[in-house]
Amino acid sequence: MCDTTIFLIRHGETVDNALQIMQGQTQGELNEQGKEQARQVAQRLAGEPVDVFISSDLHRAIQTAEIIAEPHNLPITTTPLLRERDWGSFTGRFIPDLKGEVWPDDIESEPALLQRALAFLQYVTTTYPGKRVVAVGHGIINKAILAVYAGCTMREVQRMLNAEVRILTTSAASIAAKTSTGSATTITTASAE
């Protein structure tokens, strides 16, 4: 089976990122810096051959994907598999206030998150074998995808910055075995959160 190349991207900075608000699965809106970050990624990837654009179905990721996809003139497929972690009752709260709090039971569990990450990798590698796929997601789901890809824990994966790109090359067979070939490579870091 042919390897699929995935350009895994975290959405650009949002209004809530700048305010340190836990977004979870809220829609979110890119701020001006986030739009500029997405334009920088679009410029960086403009010369790269891309076959498919996939985005989380949350607005902030779609906004980012639309900007990045513009030079390629390709449609964007959305999927809930790329949604951010469901932070339950932590959603909408000021992040510094959450330090030291006991996690409520309504937060998406790490095993469920990792299962969704695996499902995304299975979907991409079986649907687009041998293709070059741009996938726009979110900080924690992308971290879970990278952990599944690398066969490590989420704690071992470095957090992605807004509009950061990491390249993964893998196949359906590798994902099925929960192993991969190569390693994730960071190619663009537009700016910190």
C-alpha cells in the first residue's frame, strides 16, 4: 500500500486563545494574528503538491483551512474526527483558573481521544492512499494523532503552536499495526499561542 503524506496543522490563533479561554468544541473565531498565521502557512505550502484538504468541522479550523487551501483551489472536506477534545464543563473557562482543579467526569477521556485519533489516521490512509493531505485540527487532537502515529504517550508529544505544521508519512498497514514509518517533522511555526 502507498504511503500517505499528512500535513498536520493546528488552526491559527483565535480570539479565545488570546484570552486564554478553554475552547474545546466551541466554534471559535480566528483573530487577525490567526488569519496572518494561516496566510503564512498558505504561502509556505503554495508550492507543495496537495491532493486533499481536510478540516475539523469547527469554524476556527475551517477558517484556517480555507486560507491555506486558497492557492490550491481545492475543496475542503470536514470531519468531526478532527474536532478538539471535549473539555466538558471546563469549556468556556479561563485556563489559569483551572490549574489545580479536579477534572470533571464530563471531559472526553484520553482513551476516547486516542481512539478518535486512530480513527482519523485510519480514515485518511485508507481513503487517500498515496495522496498528500493537508489536515487542519486543534492542539489536543493533533497531539493525540501524533502520539498514535509515533506509538508513544501524549505526554511525550511536544505541544503544537497555532498554525504549526508537522509532516507525517504513513500507510494504512502501519496505522493498523499502530506503528509508523519515519517521524513527524515540524516545518512551520508561525507563532506561539
